[in-house]
Amino acid sequence: DVLSSSIHSGKVLEWLPHGQAWRVLRWDEMSNTVLPSYFPEFCAETSKEDADAAVDMFLWHVKAWGFEEVRKVGADMGSYRHKVSCPF
């Protein structure tokens, strides 16, 4: 699990303290390290120079999996939560 048991936890990605949402801390490392390791299919169709396309594909899937970006101003802003299990 990339969020809780990897070397990336707390450096690239983190669970928020309440455990109901997660956020990307470093998008550069996300596209250069995490996506190729955990989601190579998102990177296969894109070149190294086009890391934004892999991130866009990842975010498209995040939304398809039922996650929503928290846009409300506050401590959770910019994080992602699942709309079914985290109704805040």
C-alpha cells in the first residue's frame, strides 16, 4: 500500500491525521517515482518529458475510483477523500 507502508509515506503522500483523506505532498516525486513504480500503466503511454500526462491519467482514475478533491478552504484543502466512506 503506497500510502501506509512504503518509503513514500509522509514524504510524497500522506494520510491526514483523521484518516479520512490523503494528499500528495510532492507532485514532482509522485510523477517521477511513485507513478512508475505503482501505476506503470499510467506512464507507459507517456514519455518522461510528459510527466503531466501521467499525473492527469492518475487523477482521472482517482476520480473514477470514487475519490473527490477537497476544495473547501481549510486544513484538508487539496486532499482526496472517498465520497462513500468519508461524508464530511
